[in-house]
Amino acid sequence: MPLIRTIQISPGSRLGVWQIGEDETFFRKRVNISPAIHHPHKRLQHFAGRYLLTELFPGFPLDSIQIMESRKPILSCNSLHFSISHCGDFVAAIVSQEGAVGVDIERMNDKIEKVSHKFLSPAEREFIDPANALAHKTICWSAKEAVFKWYGLGQVDFKENMQLEPFPYQLYGYMHCNFNKADKKARLSLQYLIADGLCLSWTI
């Protein structure tokens, strides 16, 4: 299937979402991935993610992708910054010439409600809309996942190291996250949208 959504965030940053309807053969003709990925669906997700990078930025140097110890993929040439997220048959990617990025795509489900105490601080739980609690918590989880990918070095406590500032529940909106670790402190701006039971969040 083609791109189902693209967002030109800035002149040098673009985001896209792809719904996977193709088989592995379609992607194998266009991109290569590590043969170490044995699970068929995970391999298909990775193929689609790499392919989406080339759709967003034609000429994307896939051969220069390296995997850090934290499992974050980067370009050895540092010419572009990128992030990829998978959820079932959907893959999201963001590519930027301007700086570090993070993207996450999530499907709303009850598991997020069950573990929300692990990633939401008491202050964050206070601004959750009780009429849309699951959706609001899904946005928070997705936003923190995007920030986690932006940071890229692992070892992050989602409750202690990432604090979301209050924001109202909406289908599309903005928020800020205060990231606080000994080696990195930042106030990040994020955007998100909810559509078809999926939540998409990103930061640059």
C-alpha cells in the first residue's frame, strides 16, 4: 500500500506512515536488512521501515545505517537524522537534516492503562482527562517513547527522567516534555495525532 500520511514538518524534516500490505518480496527488490532478523513479521516491519526512509528522502543512504549498543539506528555519515517505529501492520518514520528526532506509533489498548503507573508521575496523572483516560494515557506513552528514541542512549526511567507538562486531550495537539538526565537536559516540543485507533507522536 502507499503512504497513508505524510507531514512536511519543516523544509528539512519529513514524517510518513505506511500501512504494510506488501509481502517481503516487494521490499527485497528495493532494500536490504540484516539477515539476523528471523521472525517473519518483524523482518517485514524492518523492510517496510527502511523502504519508508527512501520514500521520505529519495537517495537515503541505507547502506550507511549502523546500530548503536542501545539498539538505536544511526547513519555513520551523520548526514541525516532519523527514527522508525512499528505497530502491527503500520510503520512510521521521520527523517531530518536539522537535528535529532524521535517518532512513535501506538495502538490504543488496555495494556497501556495497566502499566500507566510505571510511566506517569503523580503530577502527570492529575491532568489526564477522565472521560478519555485511555486515549490520553496512550498519547503520554507514545510521546515518551518518541523522546526515548530522540535521546537514543537507553537507560531512561520514563517516570523520573521524562516529565510531560499538562496538555488537554485532543485528537491533534502539542505538548512539552522536560528531559532530565545527568548527561542531557532539554525541554522538547512534541506533536501528536490520533486517527483510526492509532496514536502518532514525534519530536525534532
